[in-house]
Amino acid sequence: MMSPYAFHQFWLNVEDEKVGEMLRIFTFLGHDEIEELEQQTAEKPFLRAGQKALADAVTTEVHGAEETEHAKAAASALFGGGDLHELRPETLAAALREAGATRASRGTGVVDLLVDTGLARSKGEARRTIGEGGAYLNNERITDPDQVPGDDDLLGGAWLVLRRGKKNFAGVEIA
């Protein structure tokens, strides 16, 4: 029992060496298409063509095309490639809980949030990260280390997305 987002992410993380086998077992893709995806994965593994096809096909089969699109939109938005405000609240909450969300109270500043989520080891490191331009709140660069997120920043009425760099993000549920 996992959310469509977590399910999609599971299939996206299949190892390159296993993606062809998984495509054959779990999808209805044709032989030629699978071989093409295997070739693309071997030649350009960073594109993850096989994994994307696998995740999309299996998630669509199990959860439906609409949920697959929501899962893809959530992943894109969480990693800085989409608009977090356009995500359905339940999709956002499931994705952030899956990633390991932290609870915080209203009025907690961004430096403390970066430390509380584990994105920074100390307040000094959090301040340096902000100063270097590597910290984001809801995909917007944080420029003021004294910033305190307000109600306008809450996504789905209760959530903040913090990111450090391109790939490290955490969810914060505001109580």
C-alpha cells in the first residue's frame, strides 16, 4: 500500500541492468520497443529512458493515467522543475511524507527549518547555504536567513518544501 507517487518513484529507481527484464515482466510493451529502451539505457543511462517507460507503464496499469501524471508532476516540482502550487494537496502530502517530512510550528525560521529537516547540520551551515544561494523554499531561492515562512507560503494549507541544491529536499508540515 503506497501512494501513486511512491509507486512511480519505486519503478524509476530500478537499476539499469534490470530495467529490460522488468519491462518484459511488468509491462505490455512490444519486443522492439523494449529493445530500443534497453539500447537507450545502455548508451545514455543518465536519461533513464527505460526506467521512465517502466514507471509510467506500471503506474498507469495499477493507478491509472491521471495518477501517473500527478506523480510525474510532483516529482518534477519537488526537484525544481515544476510549479508546486499546481499540485493536488493529497499528491503533495503523499510525496512529502514519502520523502520523510518534518513537523514544525508556525513562526519557525528558515534556518531552523533547514536544520530540523536535516538539510543542514547546523545553523551556521544553513546560513552559509542561504548566503551561497543554495537554499530554496517552495522552489524560490531563499535570500534572507531571517525569513520566517508565512501563511502565504503554505502549500495545500499546511506544507512547505525546502530544498538544498538540486536534489536534496524535505517537506515540512506546519502545525
